[in-house]
Amino acid sequence: MRSKALSLVVTFDTTVQAMAAETHLTAHRIPGRLIPVPREITAGCGLAWKAPPGAGDEILNAMGEGKLDWAAMYELEI
């Protein structure tokens, strides 16, 4: 069994938003990756961006710069 670690999870309302965020964040070398939404939360499309807990400001700045939409942001042990 893997040990759980604190992570930042950004959810999206649609798959298109999640895929656009993945493309933009990866191109700007923002740490993280696309994952299925953890069971502890719900999201519209079932995809989320998982990143280190300290990356919130960096992600928000990049998402704002790219005019990308997101639904919610959580800190979870996953």
C-alpha cells in the first residue's frame, strides 16, 4: 500500500477544461499531473490536476494567464 501525502487537487467542470489546463500547465512547467478525481471529493468531469501543496499560487497565476476555468481547489492526503 502506498503512503498518503498531502497534495493540492484542482477540479474542473468539464473534460475540455481539464485537458486545456493540462496542456497549459505542462507547457509552463507547472508541477503536477492529471488524475482521476479522488473519492473524497466530487467534480463534474472526473479529472483533476494533482500538484504539490505549495504550488497553489503558481497554478492560479498560470490558469489566470491562460484564461482557464477551474471548479475548486482542495488540499487532501491522497
